[in-house]
Amino acid sequence: MSKDNTMQETGTVGDLAALTDVIIAALRTVHDPEIPVNIYDLGLIYRIEPKAQGFVEIDMTLTAPGCPVAGEMLSWVQKAVQDVEGIDSVKVNLVFDPPWDKSRMSEDVQLELGLV
């Protein structure tokens, strides 16, 4: 995808879906330091919203509100997504509603961690 046609003011649903898939792939490169799993499959990403002109807004949470690397994790997410071609700006919102629990993990991760 070229930077010029990835995010246009009137992007098509297909373009946005493809871009979202690339953003998800980037998010899967960020791992929770306490659990050897990427943050997307861990269920920490609540919303990915590509917007016009290369801007993306992401809502994410943490496994616990007192996470010692909270600030660092937000910048890891921002950097991973900002490195996606066509993305110029990323806003990461830290949210705690609804609270995270293990049911948000993908089935593969639950199996990997022996939770099912």
C-alpha cells in the first residue's frame, strides 16, 4: 500500500479493513512483559479506528490498573502502529471500562497458557 492511497478522506470499507489488518499485525509485535503473549491476542486492544489522513485512534487496557510498565506499553503501541505505512499519527487511549479479564484472550492464547 502506498502512503498516498492507504488513508484518504473518503477511503472505502475494503481499504479500511485491509489497513486494520495491517495495524493488527503491528499490534501483534507488542508483547505484555509479564505474559509472553502479544497484546492483541491477549485482548488488551478494545478499539482500532483508522480515520482520515493517516490518523488512527486506539483504545486499549491493561491486565491490571497498576501495571508498572503502563506508560511504556502505550508508547510501544504507538510506535508499532506509527511504523505502518500510511499511518502518520496515532492516539492511544488507556481505558479500564470494561475491565479486562481472561475471557478477552483469543482461544489460541488460552490454550497456550493452559487456561482451557
